Amino acid sequence: MGECIEIEKAENGYIVEVHDPKIVRENQKSGAGWRDPDRYFLFNTWEKVVEFLRKNGDKLFAEGDYDAAFKAMVAEAKDDEGDDG
């Protein structure tokens, strides 16, 4: 499965969708129950989306450990939730 980022327009801003690699692996195990691997981040302005992508886009598409980059991105996004995005 390739890594991807999807952006959708929402009523109150924008939704950025990213696959959680840990859930993807769990879904691939035989006999494991399926869970939605998509993580959603809501931003109320396009500028916040661009800021998020600038901070995290290179991490997610860089050669190397996607899992570690994903965890770092989620941690940073949680830290930023105190903002208006």
C-alpha cells in the first residue's frame, strides 16, 4: 500500500486524511477484524492545511520509516489542537 494524503472540503473547513500504518498492518493479518486505517484532521482554513502539509508532507513521503514519521505527525497535530485548527 502506498502512502497518501487526501484533502476534502468540509462545511466548516478542510479534512486531511492519512493512513495509519499500524492499523493497515493489523488489517492484513489473517483472522484480524478490520478497522478503518484512515486518520482525519480537521482544519478551519486552507492556510492551516498548507501549514500542516509543510510540517508533515516531507516526513510522510520521505524514504525510510513511514511508521515513525506518522507517529511524529500525529503527536505534533495533537499539540497543535489547542489552536483554531
